[in-house]
Amino acid sequence: MAIVNLQNVTYKYPLTDSPALQNINLQVKEGEFLAVIGPNGAGKSTLCYTLAGFVPHFFKGELTGTVEVASQESSKSNLSEWVLNVGLAFQNPFNQISGAKFTVFEEIAFGLENTGVPRDEMKVRVEDAMKLTEISDLADRSPYSLSGGQQQRVALTSILVMQPKVLVLDEPTSQMDPIGTREVFGVIRTMAEKGMTVVLVEHKVEWIANFADRVVALHEGQIILDGKPREVLTSDALLDKGFGISRYTSVARKAKEQGLWNKADLPITLGEAVEGFRK
Amino acid sequence: MHGRLSFYVRRDSAIHHLNPLTKVVLALSIILVAFIAPWDWTATLLFFLVIVPLCFAGKVSREFFRSATRLIIPASGFIFIMQAFFQPVGQDIIFKFWFLDVTQESLIFAFRTSTRIAVMISSFTFFLLTTHPSELMSDLTRRGLPGQFAYVIISSLQILPQMQAKAQTIISAQRSRGLDTESTFLKRAGAIVPLVGPLVFGSLVEVEERAIAIEARGFTSTHKKTSLQNIADSGMDKIMRWVLLGLVITTLVLNIWLS
């Protein structure tokens, strides 16, 4: 059953002429891991803001169509209620630290304090969430004294602790080094394994290939492809449009032109590439 | 960059366990009594007989004396000298320095003013050393202070050091591209624009992102907020606050009665 349901969604930011999203129809099943790819300016962040209720409750402008999560309609709810449906984490970990708390433990509890969770339950939920994302050892540190990867894990934990029905991640590793990226994807993997519904916008397609159940390609505000990771990530429709393409796919595509790749499908992961080239 | 974000020193003392509001009332009462009391020696006595013992009781005497030598003594010393020389009161000239006369009255006035300022700074110092800012704000929010107001106070404590660090990065970046920030005054003044521009605009962008981040965590939720910290407010705290208020009123009455 679809937990996220977008019907004919078109959105224009204030003072702009062209829509950032055009006629988007998108359903995400409960427990599904959906990855969204697209070049810069494709509308990926706008899609995240729309799912998370910031369009239209924070960013004004014109929104048409319907955005439903768990059978509730976004335009009929308010932002502070909607955040309990959809959790949003984004690129810059530094700007996601509230600034209101002095330790990581307090930082993670911030959202629960705001939504009126009783103290005893709050402590248990914070501890559980920190265990899940493996940051229990950071509990007493200042959020500002952490590395980028650690800060991003704190930001993710701060959202997870609120137990949203859907987790929306807007390029959570774009400012991370390889170590930070691995740390953050470790958390995302745990979420996927727990059966959480995740919508992940990401440029690092090699990671998507390992996680996603389904991939949507967004271009100039429209969905141009929607399907299984292999189908979408190896599609010729992505070429020359500024999409990030896995280096494994690119190498195999070149090799295929030279007659050096004999398999029917192009690879999307390192393992597949190694296997294909061995043959 | 990640230095201490507040003056608070974590210790286990009776003072630390007092309710934050009680400490606010205590610090303000000391200051008010120092300023209202009609006697010249009140502030000095308050400093030595109240504030210093309180700092010992709060196990923050070392930190207190460090700030006393760095801030309280220089600030009140400066005020003493300025008042003694430039306060045009009294006739009994004790000594002359160039065209400036120091009279007995101006000396007394300077003594009274500088000791009051010393009490004011040291009372706040004591308060800041023993009160965690987030505990204070949680307690005040629970008592009805708007959450947004508390957020502004607390976040500026944390975000200002980050902005300082960012300003330093921008200075380094602009200097590496040849911007002169160290020669004549005029050149330095001209260098302000390429330094302040990126800092201000960068911060404005950050404000939007931070607003989204805290909204995503229910900051404007209409639920009644709860607090992670259980901040005790004992009967003793309540009694202390009433006694302190009584002391301030008594001092006020004495001042009016004696004048």
C-alpha cells in the first residue's frame, strides 16, 4: 500500500516563472527505499521540501495537485503536525544542529521536547535511537565539536527519534568525505533493514545501487524515469543530461562499444563490474 | 573554535543545585542592595562577605578570582580613576594633578561607584559560573518565557563563536587573495566590505536552513513543551527568593527613611 502519494503536483516558487516541479505523480509503498537522482536544478530538493511539508507551509508560492502521506493531505495539515509524518534531513550537517543544546544527548531530545513527549519516554527514545545509529559514545560531547560525518549522524538521529512514518534525505552525504559518507550510509542501511520508508536524494549512484528498491530520475522538474535501479541507472536516457552515472556503468558502456563487455546488462555495482570483466 | 561556549563550570555544590531562578534572584538582589543601600561600604562588604563566600560554597573560587583579576579589578579600577579625577564635587582638594583636582568627595564618590560596579560584575560572574544556560532557559520556559525568546538567547551563545571562526576563515581567504587587512587605518576600513559581505550573506542563508532544521523538529509545535532536564524547585528555593525580595524591599525602605 502506498504511504506516499503525489498526484499531479506542480509547484512554482514565489517570484519565479517556471515551475520547479511539473505534474509529478509518485507513489511510494510502505517500507520501500526510493532513490531520487537528477542533475542540479532538477527539482530534487523541492521534491523533498514538498514531501516534508515545507512546500507550501514554509516556502510560499503556488502548489497544485495533492500531496498525501499516510492518507493525510499536506495542505490540510500544519507543519508542526506534518513533521511527525515525514522527517527531513539535508545536506549541511552544521546547519542542522539546533544551536539550542550543549550536548548531543540534549540535541537529539530537542524535537521530543518540542512535541511534548514525557521525560521518561524521551530518555528511552533518545538512548534507543543513539544505539541504533551507533553514536551512544558521543552523548556528552558538544554537537559543535564533532566531525561532519558524526554531526550528520546526530542530525539523522534527531529526526529518527521523532519516529516519522517516512524519512526524506536530501543529499545527506554531499558534504562528507569518504569516511563520513560511509558512516552516514551505515545509518541509512540500518533504516532500510528496519523496513522504514525512505526517500533518498543522492548523487553518489554507487551507493544507491546497493540500497534502493526503486529509482526515480528527475529532470527539469519532471519524472523522466521510474523503475528498478538497474533499469534506471543504466538507461541511455540519462546520458548528456547532467546525471551522475556510476563509473562502473560508464566503463562497461565504453567497453561494450569496443566489444569488451559481453553481458546483456550493464553493471551498477563494483561486484557486478568485476564479475562481468572477469568473464 | 570549539572552546567553552559559556562561563558555566560543572561542579557538585549546593549552589549548583539551587533552582536557576533562585540564582537569578540572588544575583539581582545583591546588585540592587549594593546600589540602593545608602552606606558607602555596603558594596565592599557585599563583595567580601557575600559574593566571595558564595563562590567558595559553589566551588568556583579559582575561576572567580581569575575573572576578578582579568575583568573586575581592571574595570572597577578604571571607573575609580575616572570618577576620582573628573567628578566635579566637593571643595576639599586632596591633591592636584595637572589641571585635575581630586577632592575628598570625589574620592568617596569614586569608591562607591567603582565598588558597586565591581559587585555588579562579580555577582553576574558568580551567577554565570554556577548556572548552566540551558537549565536556566528550560526553567524560564517552563515558567512561561516564550520558547522563541529562550532559543534566541541560547543559540546566540553557541552560534557567535561559530560566526567568529567563520569570520576568521573569510579573513584568511581574502588575505590569500591579496586583501590588505594589516596596514593603514583607511586601507583596513576599506577591507571591511569584502569581509563583512560574505559573512552577513552567508549567515542569512544559514538562518533559512537552520529555520528549516528546527521546524523539522517541531519547534513551532502547539503541544505543551516538555523538558529533558528535571530542574528542581524546592521549598527552600521558594523561601530564599521571598527572603531576598524582602531584603531588597527593606533596603529600599531604609534608603527612603534615612534620606
